[in-house]
Amino acid sequence: MEKKVAVNLNAAQRITFRYGPDNIHIELLVYATSATSGHAYINIDNDHVSAYYWSHAGKPILEFLSKASTEYLIGKFFPKLNPTINDSNYRNFLSYIAKKYGEEIREHYQNDQQGEFKNLLRGAYDAVLNEELTEEFLYNDSETFQFFEKLGVYWFETPLLPKLENPQYKQMYEYFESIKQVLTDNFSTITEHQEKFCHV
């Protein structure tokens, strides 16, 4: 009796397509090194290029890529791309600090008999006016450093800037969602060149 055996050809699969109204060129090159491992290379319009290797994905690499969470994949291919960025607008910063440390500020202000804290508060306020704020600035500027030190806030344990959604991450999320959709919609077509059945 004949038996069908799946033979993995370990062929590299190149998947390319255009995305969005700007026709962004997206290319994915996948090379399966075993039934559950493989390399994947991604090129998004020659602006974002990266690669990653899974030694054990738990399932065929193409299927794994089509089903893994989008956040997970972005983290593997572009680990330095964060979902959020610091909001450097000084008005938003002041609102954030007032909300987060308002009680401590009021307490220091009310108990300030010598005017020391009022001077610290005024100095820190003047320092951030019209600045594009960074964590480095806030801890290197003597006025803001002294103010936060008085509140017991230290750079190595407390982020000081409010967060905004990172538009670059949001765009990358859309790219990866489109890649996963293309893989899902064309899975059988893509894999037919990578595996074949033969009779033994």
C-alpha cells in the first residue's frame, strides 16, 4: 500500500505585496530550517529592514508568523520601537506633574515657612517654559533636579514625562497586520512550493 510522506524542501519563500494608498512595498523572505524553525527577513519600503530566527516556533514557520500576536512580532523584528513616546510639550508636562504629584506639592507649599519650596517651584516652572522636554534635561537642569529631589523623585526609578501613542509604532502595527493577513489569505498557495507529497 502506498504511503504519502510530507517532504520539506527547505525552500526560501519570498512574499511581496503593496500596502495602502501609497503603495508601500512590503517583502517577507522566509526560510524554513526544520518543521518548526526558520529565518524570516522583512523589508518595508527599504525604510524598515530586519531579520529574526526562531529555533523552535512550535509549528511551521509560515503558520507561526500568520498567527503570532502583532505586538510580539514587532518586538522581535524591531525591538527598539516602543508603543509609546515621551510627550515633550511643557503644558502637558505641567498638567501631568500637577495630577501625579499635586498632593505632595500642596503639602510642601503649605508647610513652607521660609519660602524655600516656593522658590524651588518657581525655578522649576521657569526652567520648563517653552522647552522641548526630555528626561535628561529634567535631571540635568539644576532647578528641576532640586525640585524633584525635594519631592523624593529620582531619575533611576521614576519616569517624569507623560506618554503619547507612538505614530511610528501604530504604522508598523498596520504593516504587520497586513503581512499576517496576506499570509493567512494565501497560506496554501505560499506553502505549496515549500512542501510536496511524494509516494514511497
